[in-house]
Amino acid sequence: MGRVDKGLKCSVESCKEDALRSLSYDKVSNIFKLIKKHRRAYLCRRHYKEWKKATKSNRELERLRFS
């Protein structure tokens, strides 16, 4: 059972929703202003969807680079 399952809140400033996913702090800090610097950033459903849209092209290039 991880931190997300225990009911951790979203790490984005001014968001009080429950977290759905956890990602590397460095990957998320470029897109959102986060509350605290930890190893992981915890995102709710809405912010995870925004992060996916904002980084779609970069993630595709990374996948192609390693294949």
C-alpha cells in the first residue's frame, strides 16, 4: 500500500483533491508550482491529465530515442 492509496493530497499549490498518481518531482516541477520539494510529486486526476497534455511531445521523443 503506497502513499497515494493512503489518501495523500495533490502536491500542486492551491489544490486540495486526493492524489491519483505520483511522478518524479523534476518532471512535474517544470509544469506546475508545487507545495514542497520531495522526491515525488503527487497529482490528482485533473493535474495529471494537464501534465500528460503538456509533455506529450517530449515523452514521445524520449521513447523513440531509447528504442
